[in-house]
Amino acid sequence: MSAYCVPVLMYHHVSPTAGIITTTPANFESQIAGLARHGYHALSAAEFAGFLAGQPVPDKSVMITFDDGYLDNWVYAHPVLKKYGMQASLFLITGILGEGPVRPVHGESLELPPIAGHMQAKSMLAAGTTDPVMLRWSEVLAMREAGTFEFHSHTHTHTRWDLLAATREAALEHMRQELSDSRATLQERLGSVSEHFCWPQGYFDSEYIALAQAAGFKYLHTTIAHNQNLAGNDPACIYRFAVRNRRFSWLWQRTWLAAHPVIGPIYNRWKSWKRAKRAKA
Ligand SMILES: [Zn+2]
């Protein structure tokens, strides 16, 4: 039986340094081990695209995604994915990855690089200090080689041009440049560019969608959580939910709710209603 709905999971950091949008290595291992133990298949981006187009995928399927491309994804998430034979898709900010050799990963008997918490990472990036925070291209290639991660575009600089540019025309021109630079970088570093793309901070509008599609991106990943990814859905709007820093039991329940043909839509309507009510208050 093919899956009715494929939940897409969204992660940012996997790190022992506490912070927002951060999952501890212990909880991440609990989640990935739990998915593996319960027979979940982690789809590649191409398999997920096939599912949207109507091709069958295993009944219990998820897509695991990471945003931005932090060093901790290599140090802490990669060894866990490798251990359990699971794969994830990582949306890279292609303009701020570093050069140099791969750094030690968790599980090796080497001293691990220090990992900044999310807010510290943000201020380091704002000050132009990227290497201690972000992946290096050598690590990207090593993860691709190991089959733990595949890589897609998350723009070149992760800038919210809709907020920063002086005019609407300037914002669109900047965005066009971001898409083009990101494609060129992935092509040069990895030898190919996929059709999957993820919006910085989840922001998009109809003109942005048109730009991304014109640049060759067909599968557009959002941060809209409360809707279902079903066969036949518009690939320009892929729903993802943020995975909480909790044990597998939480993720199991959340995934089951997200995918259920009857309860899923009721749960999503209830969550959307609650969110709208909160926004009004
Ligand atoms: Zn991002």
C-alpha cells in the first residue's frame, strides 16, 4: 500500500548546546532510531517528488529536511543518520560555506569542534565569522558520499530582500541573483543542482514563486505546517513541520497525526484556528 500522506520533518541544529530550533543529540538519536525501528522510510527528494506526481512510496514514509547548513549537522546528525541507515535533505545557504579539511564527528575519539547555540551563531554570522558555525564543502561532499544527506538550495545569502530592498523591483532583482548564484555554486561544487528549494525564513509570495520556477526550482519547501502533502498536490507548496526537541514518542504521535486521512485534517484545522486566535489576541 502506498502512503496517503508524506509528512516532511524540518530540523535546524542537532547540538548539545541548548538554544532555539535545536535538538539534542540524544533526542535526535531517539527520533531517528524510533523511525527506523517502526519501519519508516526516509524518502530522497526525488522519491518525494515522485510521490507528489502520483508514484507509490512505502506506506510509512517521511522526508527529513534540514535548513541552512550548520556545522553541527556534520558533527552530530550525520553519524546518527549513518548508524540507522536514514537519509535527509539539507537546504544550504550556498554563499557562506567554508573551505578546509573535514572536522571530527561525534563517535570518533577526537576532540569535537565547539558548537555555538543558535543566537550566538546568528551574531557570529552577522559579524562575518562563518567557519566555526557553518559546514565546509569538504564535509558536504563527505556526507553526500556517505548517503546521509543530499543537498539543495536555500538561496546564496539567506537575505530577506522583501524587507531590506528599497523597492519591490530591487527585491525581485536581488532574489533573481540569489537563485542564480546559488545554482551556480551548487553546480560548481557538486556537479548538479536539484529542483528542490527552500525559502529563507519561510517567506514567499506569488512573484517569488514565479522567479524560483523560472530559475529551475519546481519543488518549493515552506514552513507552513498545518496541511498535508498528498499525491497530486502543487509542488510549489510543500508543507513541513518543525520537529520539537523531544523523544521519539512525540515525533511518532506528531507524524501519525500529520498523515492520518481523517484525523490529520481535523488536527490541522484545529491548530490553524488556535494560531489565528492567538494572532488576534
Ligand atoms: Zn533558513
